[in-house]
Amino acid sequence: MSSELIQMLNKNHCGILIENMYGDRQRVVDDTKPRSWIWWGSVCHRLPPDLDVSRTGPMTHGGPDGPWADTCRVGEARHCDSWPGSVPSKCHIGTMGWLLSCRQNYAEAIDILYSANTIIMANEAMITHLPQLLLPQRLASITSLDISWNLKSRYESGFWSITDDEYSIDEEDLKRIFQIISTQFPQLRRLYLSLEHSRQLGPCWGLDAWPAISLHLDNLARVMPCLTEHTISLPDTPFDSILYDAKETDFGSYSEICHSYNQIWRSTDGEMDVIRLPYVDSYPRAPYHISTSTSKGKGYWIPNGSNWPEKEKVVIGPPPMGEVMGLGPHDFDDFEFVHPLEDV
């Protein structure tokens, strides 16, 4: 059966592009062939080419975008057009020809490739199989890592029982990624781990989510004291709740933070703190009011892994009742919403 609109596809149709009713192009998948993995990588264009590389960020308060904003792997890098060159060649790493040209070139370049660059990873299957994909000496030479990892619930991982909260964090999954990080990268000096919502977990969290997560974050910091930059970003939930706890420690039950650093310092003993006035950035070191010679000076940063414009000005803690009752049409910018207004 065939017509101008409907035509039969043979078994060799893989690679044909079709358009749906919205004009989006989709590739027809050939399901007659076995699935296989494809190794893919590119130069990261998440940040603009004119960015001052000395600004390591806290990645909040107008700082550089963090791994949560990295869309290079789906071909939608925010600043790709700003980089010189033509697509797709400017996105290619471009080292394979040199590495394959001769043994001497390979020996001279391969260690520099892994040790002098930040390696960005965002695929669970690849990360969990790194020992099978890369030689031990290559993993050992990596000094800087950006990793994006989806937080999963026990329900999503298939370990949920009738007595569990549907949104309880799968701690075994967290143990797996932290075990890989702490054992496979002995020369690691910089780690930026972006913990993100999984598709099933979404914005919902069980009551035990943060205690379960923080236990493993603290353990990782204790077993990797050699890290000179250690940052774990969290989604809005549970970040907002622990930011309130950290602010309450310093400022009481209520404080307004306008255009401030949206990040928390957590020491390995579980204490949390924030940058105090005059809001001088000390990243990646501990806040300046904390002595590095004490246990509170050893820890890691927790920024908000979000690019919402609403985060530029937030109110931490419950506002007075009079302010709640007196909201006008122009007052919403002063408050943080669980969901952006356009989603309501």
C-alpha cells in the first residue's frame, strides 16, 4: 500500500528523517538491528569565549553557569554561536588525528588531554562503567571533573516496598556514584557534582531526603580531603529548606537577602554556614569568617542548581502577616515561588 502521503519503509530505512505535525525532525529508528553504545564527546560551549577564566565562580549571584545548565550533549549549547569557527568542527575536540599519527605524539598528548582539562560527564551508563571504558592510568590522570547525576527514588530504582515513602531517596544509588568518585580518581583536585531531579522524583521529596543525601555528601568530603574545589549543587528542593536553616543560624528567624550569594558552606562535621556581610566571595575556600585551621574550615559548597531569574532576590523565612496581606501586583518579585508564575 502506498500513496503520495503514505509509503512503505523497507528494513534499511535507518537514517531517514521525518517531520511531525509541529515541524520537528525525528529520526526513524531501525529496530531490526541490535542496540549498541556510541562514544560521543565535544568541547563545552556552556560558557562564553570572553569569560574571565580566573572567575572560578560560586556559580551563583551572576557567576558562571553550573553543570545543571550544560546542554552541549543535546546540541543546544547556550553560547555555541559566540565561539569562533564553523559548526560542527568547532565543537569537536579534534585530538584523534594527532593521537593516531604516531606513538610519540600519543605518548606526549594523552596525559595532557586528561590531566589539563575538565572532564564533563552526564550519562549514568557511562559513569558507572568507567573502569571498563577507560584505562586505569587515564582515570588516575584526571584532575578536574564536572558530573551531572539524577537523584532517584527507591520507587524509581525498583526497590520500593509498601512500607516505604514513594519519594524516599535511593541511597544505594548515591553510594554507587560516590564510590566511583572516591576510588577511581586518585589525582582529583576539583569536583563539581550536580545532583538533579530525576524524571520520576520531580519536585517531590520525602521527609528523609536531605538527611539521607547529606550523610553521603559528608562522607565523600571526609574521604577526599585533597580536593581544593569541592561543590555539590542541589535542585530548588531541598536546597531552599536547608538555606533557611543556614541563614537562621546566623540571622535569626527571618532575613531578606537581596542579590546575594545563593550558596551554603557545609563543614564535614555537618554544620552549615553562609557568606556574611559584606558578602565577600571566598569560593572555593570556606567563608572568610571561618578559620581554615578548624574543623569548620574543612568542607564543601552547596549552591542552588537553578537558573531561575526569581532567584536573584529571595525572602528566607516566613514574612510578617502584614506583608502577606499587603501584596500588590508589583510585589511578587520580592518572593520566591515554588513554581514560576508562568507555570501556574
